[in-house]
Amino acid sequence: MKHLYIIGIGSGNPEHMTVQAINALNKAQVVFVPSKGEVKTKLADVRKEICSLYIIAPNVRIIDYDVAARDTTGHSYAQSVDAWHGGIASTYEHLLLENVPDDGVAAFLVWGDPSLYDSTIRIVERVKAWGNVAFDYSVIPGITSIQALTASHRIPLNLVGKPVQITTGRRLAESLPGLADNAVVMLDGEQAFAKIDDPDAYIYWGAYVGTPDEILIAGRLEDVCEEIIATRAAARERHGWIMDIYLLRKGRDFEE
């Protein structure tokens, strides 16, 4: 039976690779690398750099594949994501059928960790449910962008005795003006933080965290909000894409 490794590779620094991830990568005969257009070739380049640094097994094939953009026209968010995942699942099925022998081993390299705001696992489960290709899979955890963010800012994720919320910019905007004691916000293309009017809110923001292009800004939200917006826009213009994350925080340790 074919075997597939879903390997978390961290948030862009090849040194984020764990020993477990390196060992799994070296069991693969085929590594699939997504191509997302010219403006994001650097994402594919990092994956290929990881392969060149850590693969010692001979004759491993690196196969590029395209990921279609999500079509939101005339659909709800859930409907558009479901259709998008279906298209990717079809691509995965063809990759496995056409490039991996019956007893072969393949790998997908997943940005960050496969369990945190990534759908590779659920898409692979969809392929298994279709029943057209016999395979099993293993998941190898990776360093998340949350870990990279807090490490770069040299802060713990939580306040003592307080919960942590992980959400998206879209969900944060829907809950405004509410704000948890600690809210990690991912996938925020609309800068939902700019709509928060709270003098006690503090933000730790980072873009391209863990990479040589890393940018960090921290401070009271009302003091640094405009700086983050301007810095983010300039970085996106310079690189052609942006990958950022931030932690919103209220209160202090040991407060009841």
C-alpha cells in the first residue's frame, strides 16, 4: 500500500525542520511541491531548499503541481471552501495514482503545522473516502507561525491563568468590539485589528516570521496601528505577497 507523509516544515526557516520531519522526508521517494504562481514562487523555493538541505536518499523526485485559486463568486464562504477542497483533492488523487507505485512513499510539505489552519489532512481524508487509490498516511508536526511569532517577540503566548483564543481576521471582525485576553489572529487580509477601539489592547505583529525577511512591530494598538498598516502594505508591494500573524492582548499576569 502507498504511504503518504504530511510533514510540517515550520513558517519558512529551513532550521525549523525537526529530526522527525527530516527522517520522514528521507523515507519518501516522491515529494510534491505546490506552485501558487509567480508572486509566491518563494514559498515553493523554501520547500525545495529544505529538500536539497535534508534529503540524503538518492533518486528522490520533486514534483511540482498547481493549486487553483478559490472561487468565491456566488457562493458562501463554506461552499466556496468545500468546492476548492474538492478540486485540490482531485489533484492529490491524480498525483498519488500517477506518481507513486503501490508500495511507494510520498510526502507533502506543509507550511507551519498540518493541524493549525491548514486543510491538507481533511483533503487527504477526502481522497481516502473516494476509494480510488489505496494509501495510508502519517502526520508529522511542525513549528507553527504562532510559536515563531512569540519566540521572535520573546513573549509567552498566554497570560497566567488566562485562556488563549486562535481565530481569523474574518471571525475577529464579526466579534468586534469583543476581545479575548489573548487572541491570536491569522489569515487577516482586511486588518481587522484596525477596527478595534480599545485603549488597553496591545498587539504583537509579525510578517514572514522566522525568515530573513521577518518584520516585527509591538506596542499599544492605538499607537502602532497605522505603522503596521503602512509596513504591511509596503512589504506586500515589495515581495508580491504577505504572510502575517499577530497576538492581541489585554491585561497582565496574575490579574484576577
